[in-house]
Amino acid sequence: MIMRLVSSLQISTSAYVNALLALAACQAIALAVQERLIKRHRARALLSILPPLETMESLLFQQIWAGFVLLTLSITSGFLFLTNLFAQRVVHHTVLASASWLIYLMLLIGRHAFGWRGSTATRWTLTGFVLLVLAYFGSKFVLEILLGRG
């Protein structure tokens, strides 16, 4: 009973992580578009309806912090119930999710220590999200298509 409850909690946490970090990825794309428009002095109408660049960036890092905390909880709870990494066939998922976690950690450290923002923050955010998507959907692809295990 407790194992099923924890398992469903882990699944719902993973869903929230994916959703929140997907929003952060969309926010990063919007930030990149807005930054490009500002640099090229174009699309004043679009720029007038978007919030200021600093607000967009602040929102991005709030989403990343929240997603990072949930991702940490999700990975930690996954490791608690992992008995054999190879027997349960989750090695791809574990490695890619952990790599995504490291990318987000480095982004947050870079923001705090070096003031990373703009295109640097966008690239790190999208890289972390792509790794996370590969962790959740790529694992199934690797297992079923490439390795032929169903």
C-alpha cells in the first residue's frame, strides 16, 4: 500500500517537473525572441505587449528554481526505490535525468556566481529540458526500438 502511494507520488512529481520545466523552456524561447527583436529594433507592437526583459528573465529563473527542486525530489524518490539499475531497465532514464539535473544546477550556479542571463541562460535551459525529454521519452525509444526489448 505504501509502495503504491509513493510510486504514484513519484509519477505525479515527475509530471509536475516536466510541466514546470516545459514552461521554463517556453519562457526561455520567448525570452530569446524578445531579446532578438530588441537587438534588431523590430516588431515594436509585439514588444509592447510583452513584459520587460528583466521581468521575463526573473520569471524564467523562478520557474527553473521550482522545477529544479521538484526534479531533485523526483530523482531522489526514484533512487530510494531503485533496487537494481540494470535489471529494472532504467539506466537510460536515470543517466539522462541526472544529466539534466546537473545542467540545471550549473545554470543556477552560473546565474548566482557569474550573472548568466540572456542567450546563455536560454541555451542552458533548453539543453536541460532536451535531456529531460530524452530521459522520459528517449528511454522508451532506446529500449523498444533500438534494443528491441518490449
